[in-house]
Amino acid sequence: MSEEILINVTPPETRVAVIENGVLQELIIERTRQRGLVGNIYKGEVCRVLPGMQAAFVDIGLPRAAFLHLSDLCVKDLEKKGSENIEHYLHEGQHIIVQVVKDPLGSKGARLTTEISIPSRFQVFMPYAQNSGVSQRIECETERVRLRACLDAFRLENKCGGFIARTAAECVDEAILIADMTFLLKLWESIAAKIADAKPKQFIHKDLPLSIRTLRDLYREGIERVRVDSRETYHRLVEFAEIFAPEIVSVIEHYTGECPVFDIYSVEDEIQKALDRKVNLKSGGHLVFDQTESMTTVDVNTGGYVGGRNLEETIFKTNLEAAQTISRQLRLRNLGGIIIIDFIDMQSADHKKQVLQAFERHLEKDHAKTNITEVSVLGLVEMTRKRTRESLEHILCEPCSACGGRGVLKTAESMCLEIFREIIREVRQYKVKKILVLASNEVVEMLLDEEADMLAELEVFLGVRIKFRAEAEYNQEQYDVVLL
């Protein structure tokens, strides 16, 4: 399997595309004005404690107060008091050091933790932790033991917090790991110095820019090229790699082609498709994605696919293809939280098992943590996907000004009847003889054509003259009834 990373840099934004076998799999966008907050460290001030939720709101200087749950408090503090009551740890006006673990999403503020963590290429340093760990993705037990011994030895020698070996640390020489941990320790010392002088609601430390985080977090063995279309960013990436990952310097390329770097694999077209509700399957079936604030639903349909020897085989093949496409779309659209997938009902228990196994296998490539349930009797699969930043739709789109984000408008007929009711209400209240109705072209046309007879009856019934004027800028649900 061929893999590469494309980095498109312009002053307003940086975009990163992960390509596998020539197909876009993941897209990350960071806009200069709206740079993500995950990883940022602040000195916050507790503004409200909620015992019923075992949580607190913390002011970190953002427009909305951030959210801190009891489960996100530093383990060391919890062990000291041994209580499960948030009031035993926090009170209004208290100053605490916090780190953002989830960006503000929709109407929700950022999510915080007091368990500070600072990532590097091979490890994550947790200054307040008391032990070390190894990524679950490193499966070799011998390697896990080696890494843990290296981390513990460094931690005990330097009398510092804990480390977690990341997946990239597998088979890395001990000297390189020690150099990486030494860097993290020095970085934390500089952050600790800022914390000592910080005032409440003050920003203290932010994570690396997206282009460099891409090398740190997304690069793995097997990626053939990292192509970036900015000379300045290219030099920054090379400098970072020379210090922290010399083995990947050779794969970083400055792209100077005439066509935009994202056009190499039709990334722009794929982005546009990822904003559509409907996703076509190669077999002729299709998926329908509906994203709400509370959850995302995915409906699988056979559509025009009628191949196969029987209906059960057709359904099975459609669901298998859907499992692969859904896993890709979840990454590409960055959908998180609760996700309900309505697979087409399968009678065979073996087919259900195979579809679920295929889905889990495709999700193994996902960097976000996922949890999946068994296929229910209704063919539903409930899952969760960890969400740390806004979805692609929320970054690139805004609610429709016409429908307010509902996705539908009232029909012209419904609006005609609504206008009739409003006219009756106004005439009875104000005893007027003339009325002017301002509405959209579609509504006015229906009022003067299909509803003309009803309109004439209404004028006789009320004893008023009704005039209409089409307003080109009105959407189908907009109207005004003006008393003359």
C-alpha cells in the first residue's frame, strides 16, 4: 500500500491530506484565525462548580467558559483526597493549571484536564504522573518491556513525572529515546517557569503548528513522501526532522509543480463530496449521512444494486462495501461522538459477524479512538469515535440562512395558507381595508394562480383588498403583511 501526505500552506490556512493508494483518507484544516486549542495550557479561574454533574466551569480567557469534569482531574490529586465529590477539589475563584483536550464544539465550550501532557515524536511527558506506560498499538511484549524499562530508568534518575511511549517509539534506539525525553523535560521546565509568573485567565503554552504536528503525529513507517507546497514551511519541517526524526528527512519534498498540490489526487473534488449527505457505493448502493449536534446517523441502502444470486448475498456485499466506505468517511469528515449505522438487515449471523469484523479492520487505521457494539437485531451498529476538533462540515460550512440549518423549507402551498391565516388575524385586530403582502416569487405566483379562487373568497369574506409584491431576496419562508 502506497501512502503519502500532502501539505497545502497559504497565509490564511494550512491543510493536510493523508493519501492511501491514491485516495484521500483524512483531511485536517487549521485556519490562522481559528487555530485549534487542543494542547494549549492556561492558568484558569474556576467560575462555577456543579456538584450534580461532578464538574466545573473554568474561565481561561475564551468567549465561553471551559468544562472540567471530575474524571479529568489529575490522578495525583484524586489519590490524595480519595473523594468522588468535585467540591472537595475545586471552589469558585480557585486558580488552576489546565490543558485543553477538546476544542469548543458548536455551543459547547472547550473541555479541559488538569493532567498535563506534552507530546514529542516518540513520547508523551506527563509531569504530574507517577508512572510510565507504552502505547497499546505496540503489541510485541519484548519491545513493550524494553520501552517501559527505558522510560522508568530515566524517570527515576531525573525524579520527574511519567512518560508514555508512542507507537513511533517501537524499535527506536535507547539513546534517541533518552534525547527525546531530555528535550521534553527541558520544555516542561520552561513551561513551569511561565506558570509561576502567570496571572489568572492567561495563556501559557501552545502546541506546534499543524505542519509540524503532522510529522510528529501522522508520520509512520510506510509513508513514502511528505509533499509541501511552501518553501518556508518545507525548511521548517526539515529543521524539525533533522533534530527529532533524522530518518524521515529524505521523504520530505518541496512541491513546485504547476498544478496545486491538492490537484494531484483530486483532493478538492473529494472534499466537496465529503460535504454531501449522499455517498455513492461502487456497487450501485449508497450511504446517507445525517449529522446533528448530539449524534451522526448513517443509513445504508442497496439503491440500484441488484447483482448477486439472491437478496441475502446482495445485502451482504452492499454492507461489506459500506463498512469500508463508512470507515473512510468517518476519518475524512472527522465525525465524532455517538454514531449510529443502519446496515441493511441481514438474516445470516455469519454475515453480520463478517461485516462487523470488516468494519473493525478498516477502523484500525483511524487515529481517533473508536468503540463499536455488535450488530443489533435491527441491523444497527452503535459506536463512538473520539472527537477533539470540529468536523469538516462545521469548519467549512455554516447553517443555511434560509432554513436555519433544518435542511428543509416549508412548501409554497404551506406558506400561502400561513399568509391567509396571518391576514385574517391582522384584519380582525386592526379593522383595515387594504393589505400588501410581500413574499418570495414562488409564493406570490401560487397565490395569484393556484390559490386565486381562495384568495378571491378571502377578500369577499373579510371585506378587504389584498395586493401582492414579489421580493427577489426573500426565501420561501419569508413574508410580511403590511397594513395600508
